Amino acid sequence: MLKVPNYETNKIGTTANWNNAETRSFSNVYVASATDSAATINSKLAAGLDILIQPGNLHLSESLKVNKAGQVILGIGMTTLISTNGNALIEVGDVDSVRIAGLTLEAGTKKSPTLLKWGSGSFKGSSTHPGVMSDVFARVGGPTNSKTTQVSTEMMVQINTNDIIVDHTWLWRADHDIGGLVYNSANYVATGLQVNSDNVKAYGLFVEHTLGDMTAWNGNHGEVYFYQSELPYDVTQANYADKGFASYKLGPNVTSHKAHGLGVYTYFRDNDVMMNSGIVTPNTSGTNIHFENSLGVFLNGKGGMKNILNNQGTGVHEGQQLEYLCNNTMFGENATESIFLQ
């Protein structure tokens, strides 16, 4: 039987048993393996089946297309999906209550627009039956040698449907691979997560080393609970900091957002890079933007960042390795409390 957890609200802690779950017969589940093509799996999805993918590496020349409400794609053993044709790996259509879980998404040698695309942007989604992605990781580089082979995607995950829940995801551009350390902005990816829709929630979001705005949040009423990011090691002042990139950036039209426990770490290994802010938000009157417990850390290397959030916080660099911005609220006037710890 395939157990699909039901939705819970106002909940703290784990669910102790499977009583609060829907049970689905395996007669409605296709068990895929590394020998299956995208066309084979898509035929099963089109027939309305859920997909369970066994451990292994699946090389996909087209995206898996999820167009039935409530469908599940579940990988066991952290199944890896690898793009081979400049394609996304999963595209979720304009449907409710889809579950994607237990997968690693890997960029290929042909550049993809994204590795996971959720929605077209014309579907509002459902607050009572939201889509959920759980334990979905992505990587650009790692198993390849950047000295001889480049892999690339413009972004790793793009969300265009309202009310999606992101539950534990690590989006990683490799700082090292089988050939050793990665240099000179190899294995290009601009953004780990791009959110273009409203009411999206993320719990345990990790984004590391991408070469543009690492998290780009353009929708309203977003909520993030714990965010960890390391800035890229191998950029320059000209191709990174001078372009105004940030670890976490809200779009200019965002008026409502809440984020709790955000950490941005610098290790500009190869060049002296001083960026302005790790977190960038609109700073205009009438907004309801609240960041609580934001952290900047200078791990090692050169340069650093001047501020933690916009122009708040004294930043981090050699000799000032930790800055903790307790509270930043924008309701027209800024109310900010900053603590410096060394």
C-alpha cells in the first residue's frame, strides 16, 4: 500500500502513526526503475497512476508530466533524475494536491530552463489541498568533472502555483566535484529557487553557491522557516557583487512576506568580493515584510558583505565574523534591532 499523509494544520511535532493518511492500492502505482524512459513513465502518469521510483540514476530526455490532481511521484533511496536533453525533469501542471518527494534532480550537459517547474502561472492552486514537495534535492555538478565537462540549468526549482509547500530541500551548485574544487563560475546556475506565486511556504530551505540571486521570491504572502545558504566561492566583484546579487531577494512588487531564521554565509575563496547585502527586500511604505533572526557569517576567505538585510546590520568580514539581526519589520517605518557578536 502507498500511504499518502493527509493535510494537518496548526500542528507541532510529528504524526505518531499512519492513521492520518490515505491508503492507495499498489494496483494504482507504477514502480519505475533506472531502465525506464521518460516516455514510459509519462504513459503511466497520463493513465492516472502514481509513480514509485526505485533507487538508481534515471536519465530522462524529457520531463515527467504530472497533470492529474493528487498524483504522487515518490523516490526511495534518494533516486536521481538526470536531464539529458536540456529538459526539465518534472513539470507539474495546473492541478491540486500533487506530492513530489524523495528525489535528487541533476542538471545535464545541455542547459535546462529549470529542473522542476510547478504550474504555468495561470492556476491559483488550493489552500486546502496544496501541492507539496518533500525531501527534494537538486545539484548542478558534483558527479562530473568541471575541468572537462560543464553542466548547467538557469534555475533549479520554479514555483508558479499558489499555496505550494516546500518541505526540506537542498539546492546545490557544486563547489567541488570528482575532479576537485570548482573554479571560475563553472557549472552555471543562476537561481536555486524562484517563487512567482502567492502563499508559498518553505520549511528547511537550503540554497548554496548559485551565481545569481540564490533565492528569488516574487510572490506575496510567502513564509519561510529556516533558511541556510553559502554564497559562491569562485565569483569576482565584477560578475557578482557589482551586479547586486543577493542570497535571498524579494521582488520589487512584494508587499507581504515573513521569514524566520535566515543564515547567509560568505567564503569568497578566490577573489576579494564585498557584496552589499545578503538579504534584499523592498523598502517602501505600506509593506508588511518581516524578517526575524537573520544571521550573517564570515566563514573564511576574502571580502564579505557590508550589511545583513538592505542597509541594516553592520555586515561581516575578516575580524567581524558574525552579525545577528534580531528583528526587521517594514510597516512604512523600519524598526530594527541588531546585535553584534564576534
